[in-house]
Amino acid sequence: MKKLLQSKKRGSAIPLSMVVVMILLAMGTGLLNLGLHSRIISIRTTSDIAARSAADAGLIKALFEMNEKLKVEPWNDSTLPFETNISLPNCNAVFSYTVTGDLSSGYTVESTGIFDQAQRTVSCTLQLQGPFEAAIFTEQYLYMKNGATVDWYNYDADDRDMQIGTNSTEPSYVVLKNTSIINGNIVVGMGGNPDDVIVDNGATINGETFTLTQIYELPPVTVPESLESSPSLGTIRDNTTIISSAQYSSIRLPANKTITIDGDVTLYITGDIILSNSAELQIADNASLTLYLGGDFEGKNSSMVNNLNMDPHKLKIYGLDSCTSIGFKNSCDLYGVIYAPNADVVMFNSADMYGAITAKSFDQRNSGTFNYDVSLREVSISDEAVYFTITNWHE
């Protein structure tokens, strides 16, 4: 009887084992299907990401080529950049892009990336941007002393807010002293924290503080070939009237002497400009001065750069890479723009300035008002230090 019972118990285990095996088999099959499905999704996602990365790379390459094209004069719309099936480095993805449009209607980039069976297409418009998008912009330090004010004029209701700022992310690189007033926004370098970069010692900021989403480009300037190859006319040391473009080795103007610009003049000064006490550089009515400065600029006590047009567009100072210092002790209001990406610019006196400044650093050591002319944002393809940026990106 005992053996019979034992035999029955062993026989009943077989169906139970089969049930367990079937359950495990079903679970295993389900897990395999899940793994296969997840792997397929992963492959597709990876392919999409690679294709999208390739498409974005095409946009960046198109932007680079358009900015390289800016260096070749004159500008020619008939040969816009395009490329087909360019390999993305360290990847089997490829991209193709085309640039279409013209100066009057604007430029559009369309870029397609392909990886395996995945294909992604992105597009954007290119906007021409100049060196004076901001009232004051620096690569490093920006100081506004007690009582200094930054304001704006000549703007429409739909214009972007005025801003000042820096590319820097270093702590305390923007310092606003007591009673200074900023009637606009303050921006700091990409990845920086405005609370760290900006030191507010009792200033009034009638705007926002935020971080740039891309680096603010400060391209170098180039002297026009005709001026660079022309012979130097030496050093100016006395009363002089200049009516045509020329190259000089330096300007060292003694006290109470005057240089008068009477015409649309472009000057290339290979060395320094020093205006002694009460010396004057005057731009006559209906005249203009574009100045390429290879050395430094020093305006001593009561000297003046006097733009009689009262129009910042009529005085443009471009500091070359070798220009490292620009200082004004102007005894009258200064109308003009300064673009000197390697120079420390200092305004020492209480005279107001009308225009814009882009420099390595800027120090306003007075209680004067800095007035930004918004029309300086309008640029043409032939202007100095212009470049294309990406706007209106979409997929």
C-alpha cells in the first residue's frame, strides 16, 4: 500500500512540472519579445539622434561657410554655399545642406541628416548682426561708477530692449556702483550666473538680468587694403585739415591744436593717438570719420573729440588687435561708436556719450549718461565686424 501511494505522488509531479515549464516559457518568450522591442526602439532612437545631429552639423557648417564668405569682397549672392552627403566625423551619418535667398529677402538654410534608415531635416534663417547690438558690451570687465546712467534713444515700440553685458562668466566682472542707473537688461556670458557675475552696490536696473544662450562674437577688424598699402604721411603734430583718406604713423597733437576732418574720411593710424590738454579732433558738419587704430588712444584733460554732426554714425573708431587702451577725458559730449575687442576703454569725465561701445573692458568713471542709439543695430553687408547668426530654427 505504501509503495502504491509513493507511485501516485511521483506521477502527480509531472503535470505540475509541465505547468511550471509552460509558465516559465511564456514569461521567457514575453521577456524576449520585450527585449527585442526595446532594442528596436533603441536602434530607431539612436538612428534618429544621429540623423538629427548630422542635420544640426549641416546648419553649423552652413553658418561657418556664410561667415567665411563675408571675408571675400565684393559680396556675391550667385554662389551661396551647399554640400551633399558630407560624413559626420566619428559616425556613419551624413548631412547635406543648401543656402538660398539674397540680401534683400534674407537667407534660409535647410539641412538634412541621414543615418541608416533615419532622416531628419532642420532649417533656419540667417540674420546679419553687427558689433553694436548692445549699448555696451565687453569680453571681460564692465564697471559703472557712482551716478553713471545708461539709457537709449532713437528706438521704436517694437525694438528689442536695450542691453549691456559681458561674455565673461567670472564672479564680479560687472560692477554697478551706488546710484548708477541701467534702463535696460544686463547679460552675462553663456553658462554664467548673473547673481555671481553682477555686483549690484545700490544701482537701479530697469530691466532683467540673464545669461546669454550663445557667445557674443567679437570678430577682428581689417584695414581696407587701399589704406594698408598706401604710404604713411608721417605724424600729425600741428593744426591740420584732412579732406581725404590716408595713412599716418601717429597723431601727437600739442595743447590747443586742432585737427579738422572735412569730408568723408577714413584714416589708418598705425601707432598711437595722443591729444594733449585742450587739443581737439573735430568732425565738421556733413563730414564723417572712420578711424582704424593700430596703437592706443589717449585724450588728456580738456581735450575733445568733437563730432559737430551730433550723429554717432559719423564717427567710428575701430581698434585693431594691437590697440589695447583707449581713454577719454572729453570736455564735450561724445557722439560716436568704438569697437576695440582687445582694448580697455575708459571714460574719465562727466560728459555724456551718444553711441555704443564694444571692447575688452569698459570703465565709466564719471556721473555722465551713456546714450545708446538703437539705429546702430541696422547693418549692411559691407560694414565692419558684421557676421551671420542663426534665427528662427525649426524642424
